[in-house]
Amino acid sequence: MGFYKKQPVDASKTTATYLWTGLRTPGIFVIEVEGDAQNYSYGFSLTRDAHFVGGLKIDSMGWTGPLGQGTTPYKVKGSFPGQFTPKIVISGANGDFIVDVKEIPSDQVEDYVKSKVG
């Protein structure tokens, strides 16, 4: 039986990028998280904490089970629409971390997306 819970986050390998999409429209946060999850973890995802007030808080979640010894590295990406904020909170099993947000101006978004695809 698996348990859906927060997964450990390596704050030094976590990035947040904001893509400006134009005037008077909310942009998109692109979040990339890495960590070492307990063995037999799977189904990793990033979820927005809807109860967090004052910015954006993202939880690194996944299924773990059956419980086993050791860890396995994982990497997960997600995107979330919203208004720009210079820092966000990433939450994992090992705590909450404040992450600086890198801005990509709207005239450079296409180049950024191409660099991530290719």
C-alpha cells in the first residue's frame, strides 16, 4: 500500500522561472525540483498549496510504498499561472525553502521554450 506524501527537496537543485506572457495577462511559473526520495517512491508531482496566503507555495508530492531502505533521486517539473512574485516557497518532507524566481521577458519566452525542448 502506498502513501501520498511530501517528498524531500534538494533546495540547491530547485529552480523557479517566470515567463512573462504580455501586458495585463498573468504569466507562468515554471518550477523544477530535484531530491532523493525514499526507495519505492513514484508518481512525483508538484501541487499548489491553495491555502497559502501571500504568494506562491508549491508542494513536492509523490507516492511511497511499500516502505524500503535507501533513497532514489527524482526530478519533477510543473507550471502554474499567476502574477509575478520575486520569491516563492517550495515545500518538501525536509522543510520549506524560499527560492528566487528568474524572470524571462515576453520577447524572450520563445527562445527560452526552444532551449528547454531541444
